[in-house]
Amino acid sequence: MAGRGEELKLLGMWASPFVVRVQIALRLKGLSYEYVEEDLQSKSELLLRSNPAHAGKVPVLIHNGKPVCESSVILRYIDEAFSGSGPSLLPADPYGRAVALFWAVFVDDTLLKARSQALRGETVEEKEEGRKKAAVAMETLEGVLMESKARFFSGRDVPGYLDIMLGGLLGSMRATEEMCGLQTFDPTTTPLLAAWAELFCALDAVELVMPRVERLVEYAEAMQQPRTAVSSTTN
Ligand SMILES: N[C@@H](CCC(=O)N[C@@H](CS)C(=O)NCC(=O)O)C(=O)O
């Protein structure tokens, strides 16, 4: 329910960083919505029907009955469909938009993929390679901040698309750091990103929806246990 007869429903799962992105965006835009928690082991008919291409991945935003999938696409959709509500997430000028979109793709395609390799690589060497790639990706992003190549939240303005794309991942990144030492943003090698992360996470719109690290750790550990143990920890 976004007002003026609009109906917004978000199909999500609390621990998903991609769902967190959408929740932050909706809150920053001041849009009210119905949140529907999905059990990813037993997806609802609505979820499967709404995102058939990905066999029912969350998040899915349903606006007046029409589904929009993929967090990066949903953020753009929210910005365009509700341009009159709250701050713009993407810059108005085409070049500024292109730059924000480029770095957001870098976050998912380079940083996230490297972290995933560091965690799930099949061999020790593969994991080590992932760690190195993740460190390089973080230093690259630090350079973006240092040279103001793209706009990041400074604490005095409003966060935008790129902040949300990176910031939505912070809870999961911190949980991973807790569990296996894969650092989020090292204050010595990436001090600007470390400071940015603190500022971003202190925002009300973020604090309200960012899952707590301890809960994420508990959940991730339970996911490694047999199914019966998982249900008893998450319910
Ligand atoms: N690239 C997608 C990723 C979405 C995604 O991986 N969602 C996970 C939860 S974190 C999911 O729904 N997994 C269930 C499945 O794969 O069946 C996005 O940004 O929305």
C-alpha cells in the first residue's frame, strides 16, 4: 500500500541481502508496502508464479498485481514508478546515472562473485584466489570513493542507488566476517569504505531492516545442519 490506490507487496526472506536492498529503497522513498516472508524451502505459489525465470527467487516486488524481479531492477523501478515520492535514487543526469549503474554492476559481478569464491571455492587455492580478488575489488571501490568517481553517501546527503546496492550487503558481509574472517571493509586498507559503512548503517531506514549479525550467523550455521535443526532455529 503505497498510497493513492497503489498496492505494493514485497515477497522476501529476512536474511537475504537482496531483499534488504529493496526494503531500504522503499523506506528511503517513504513508500509503505506489505511484506510477505517466504520459506525458500517451500515457496508460495505466488512467488513461483511471479519469478518463474529463476524458479522463485526473492526479492519480488508486486506493484498493483505486476511482479518486478531482481533487486537491481526493482530499485530502478521504484525510482521511476515513484519519482514523485521521496528522493531520487539515481542521479538525474545521464552520465551520473551511467556511472552509478556501472559501479553497482561491479559490486554484484566482481565483489560479490569474488567473495562467493572465497567462501565456496572447491579447493583451498580457489578460496585463496577469491579472497585476493575480493581484496582487489574493495580497493578498487575505495579508489572510487577517494577520487569521487561516483557519488556515495557522505552523511550530509541522502543515499542513492549505489549506496543501497553495496550497503544492502553489509549485514551479510559482517556475518561472513564473523564466521570465517573474510573482512567486510578493513579500516586500514579501505578506511573510506569502512567509514561510509558506519554512516550508512546508522540511518533509520537501514537500521530498521538490516538483519542483526548474530541472527544471520545463527541462521547460516543452522543452514549447515540437517533440515530439522534449521526449522527449529528459524521459527
Ligand atoms: N541477483 C538476484 C539474487 C536473488 C537471490 O539470490 N535470492 C536468493 C535469496 S538471497 C533466493 O531467492 N534463493 C532461493 C533460490 O535460489 O531458490 C537479486 O539481486 O535479486
